[in-house]
Amino acid sequence: MTMNPGPAPHPRPLTPALAAPSVGLDLDGRTVLVTGAASGIGRACALRLVAAGAKVKAVDRQADGLEALLAQSLGLAAAGSLEAHVLDLTDLDAAEEAAAGTDILVNNAGLQLVRPIEEFPPEVFHTVLTVMLEAPFRLIRGALPHMYGQGWGRIINLSSVHGLRASAYKSAYVAAKHGLEGLSKTAALEGAPHGVTSNCVNPGYVRTPLVERQIADQAAAHGIPEDRVVADILLKDSALKRLVEPEEVAEAVAYLCTPEASFITGTSLALDGGWTAH
């Protein structure tokens, strides 16, 4: 689907996560799979986990973005490594196969379309559910035998505040994220006896291409100018009036991989600026 890019939502603020990683993490010897790694949150997660010493398999359908990620990873003072693999997650068999041998699985890939339900294309609804719910199921299914065999594993599902709250005009995205929450909790219950944790990370609106591309659609759906979308729609329910930075989300993902987080499972870690406090 094609969506017109909107203006950059907000000036980039200085946050602690942008200065330096705050979570001590050693992933030497661990293999990580990050989906949707060519940009945004996935890119930040891949780079953060490489910096922690992991062997990261970065997958995405965007070859150019993966090439840029690989080049950036080579410039890190890191003990880890990164492999880039072009993969379309609608190929569910290939997705499950790619997850074999994974110690840490970061389900991040997603897409978005903003339309009223009566105008929402059924084929797009199907694609969103395939990429954002069925593919994570297949990836988890592919990763679990190795995790169970070694008695250790981390499944981290990039959900959203929309996994906890609904918004108008996002039927497919909200449905997929709510489903991902249930899948993650089920994986937590089944994985607990095997040393495998499963959690969701739930950011509000993050400064990513996915968010920036929906500005025009949001303006059309709500009947307002594009320059009002960020304040009037995206940040309306957030107590903190700024976008989340991808690096902040990556730091939360890194924390869930630490030994100190080994008792955290089946939960949803909200990075929503107070949205769900309402």
C-alpha cells in the first residue's frame, strides 16, 4: 500500500537513551533475530543488541535499508556481529525456518493503514494480521525448540499502546496488536518451565517512518490539517507531549534480555508517556 509521507512530527529531543546505553548487557554467544530491522524500532534494537555482543540476524523485506543497517553496524565498537537477510514475512514457512536456532526473538515488523472500517480494504486487513500476528506465531514456533532444548530463551514482542487501547480508524493494527498480547502471554505460560520468558513492549507513538507516513491519512480521516495531527491526534492522550525515540524502545528490549529481568514474563511494558494512566 502507498501512503504519502508527512512532515517530520517534532524536533528530536535529547533523551538519556540517545546519549549512551543505560542497561548493562552481555550477549556474547547469543543469537538474536530481529524482524522489521531495516528502519525505526527494529533498526535501533538490532544495533543495540549487536553492541551488547550478540550475533544478530536482521530481517526485513527492504534490501536497501538492510544494507544501510549492516554498514552502520560495522562502525560500532562491538563484540557482536550482524547478518542481514531479505525476508517477506507473508512467507510464513520461510519465517518459521528463519527462527530456528534463535536464543532471543524480537518480533517487531509491522505496517499501518488508517481508514474507517467501512472503507478498510479487506486484503490489507488480511496482510496486516498475517505480518503482525500470524508471522510472530510462526517465528515463535520456529524458535522454541532451540530455546527449550537449552533451557533459556527470550521472546520480546513489539506491541504498542494499541495492544492495550484502541483508536478509531486502525481496525487491523489494533486487532493485530491485541492478538499479539494474547499470543505473548500464552508463550509465557508455556515457556516458563523451560526457562523461556515472553513479554510485550508497548510504546506510544515512536519517531519512525511508520508514524510519519500515517500523518496524511490521519489528517484525512479526522478532517484536520496535517500540521495539527501530532498535537491533536498522536499526542492527545499522552501525558508526556513528545514522541518516543527508537533508542528508548531498544533500551527497554535490552533490559528484558538481562539476568535481572529473568522473573519478568507474560507482561506488557508500557512506554506510553502516561497514555494508559487515563
